[in-house]
Amino acid sequence: MDEATNMPSDDVPDLQPIVQRKLGRCLLRLQQYERQLKALVAHGELSGPADQLSTISEQKIAGAQKKTMGTLIGMLTESFLTPPHTNEEASQSEPDIGDQIGLRHRYRLEMTAEQYEALKADLKELVDLRNKLVHHFIERFDLWTESGCQAADGFLEESYETINRHCLNLQSWAKAMDEARAKMALLVQSQAFEDMFDGIRADGSIDWPDSGICSCLREAETKLAEGGWTRLEAAVRWIGNTYPEQTPKRYGCSSWRQALRESRQFEIRKFQAENEPTAAWYRSKVS
């Protein structure tokens, strides 16, 4: 070192370019790790009103881009990596979204308590290693001496093996998450998933109070009621134009009258106006 200028001399060891290359290799691998980590954290959990999930997901992705590696690791260990399941999660309160349909999905990698604590410690060491490489490398090693370069070379070889091991672990977790997301996408697009939201259970039984067909009949009431009663024929015509997928057959009924009776959510009466055929009218029961 030139004391007069406090700058390195031109006498550069032959090993220095090798050290620089290996340091660059470690930093590139760390950046790959951080990119994958941000994606894993952003997609690991999603909840909210069904019609806002796309926006919420975009916000989570943007938010993850601003987080440091240490913060991301903390988020990963608090959500995706979990010790054995406890009753704590079941007691967590969900945000109030009113009458909207809400969805929540969460991907988890469950392990024993011992494995969880060991992995947390391992990930903390990775964050410490990243900080040493990014912030303190030239403080730790004198790259203007052959012995300093040799020490740095050995440290970088070990560092790369550590970083690469964590990258491979993260890639395997991401692959498992992608497979789970693909299965979830198929489920969401299935008829069974749509039926579930309309109160049709997997065994074919109907949750009548919360069924789609009863919701449509109630909505028709608000638009077509006359003196507190709604003409069924008019309601059926309105539902057919507004919600054509809502039919009695979908709920195991042969007619709208049968659907009204089976649901036990409505009162039914028959009325014959002058010079008109008898018509069925209905109104919601008062609970």
C-alpha cells in the first residue's frame, strides 16, 4: 500500500482476478436466491374479497420487491416454513369483508420443531454470509497480498457451496408450490368449486339458506314483489335473464315450485286473478 496516497500499489497478486471472479459468482447466485425468495414470499399466502384477489396479489408482489433479504427470510419462516400445526392458526381472526365472498389460500412446508429451529438458524447464517460478502469482504481480506487472496479464495469456495445449497432448497420449495398452485387453479375452474359457492356440497346435498337459487329468489323479491308477495312466473323469467345458470335441475329439483318447497325458505300460495289462470306466489319466511 502506498502510504503517501493511501491507495493500492500496482503490485497485484495473480490470484486477485480469480478472487474477483469467485466473488462475482457468489453475488450472482445470491441475487438468484433473492429473486426466488421474493416470489415465494409474495405467492405463499393470499386472502381477501374474491373480486379483489388479483389486485391484492399485485400489491404483495410489489411489496416483496422492496424488502431486504433479512426481512424476506423472516417472512418465510413465519408463514411458509412452519413447525407442527397448532390450534393457534384456527384462532386467528379474519378481516371483516362484510357480505362479500372471501377467499384465503396458504402454502406451508411443515416440519418438526427441531427441523424448524435448525432451518431458521441456517437461514440466519445465510443472511450473515450475504452481509459479509456484500459489505465487509474487502475489510476481512487483504486482496493485495498473496496470502490474503488465498484466504479469500478458500472462503469464497465454501460460501458458494453454502449459497448454492440454499438455492437448490428454495427451488425445490418453489417447485412444490407451483405444483400446488396448478392443482388449485384446476379446482377453481371446476364445476365442483362453482357448486360449492352455490351451496351444493360434494355429496350432492344442498345448503339451502346459502344456496345460489335461494339468493336469486330473494333478489327477485326485492325487484318484483307486489304487496309483499312475488309472482313466481315473473321471478323465474327475471332469474332466467339475469342468472341463467341458476335452474332447479342444478339443485336436484324438477320445477321451481319444488325448489321453493325443498328449500323451506319461503311461504307459497296460489292465487287466481279474474280471467287469469291460477298462479303461484312466494315470499321469504320471517326468521
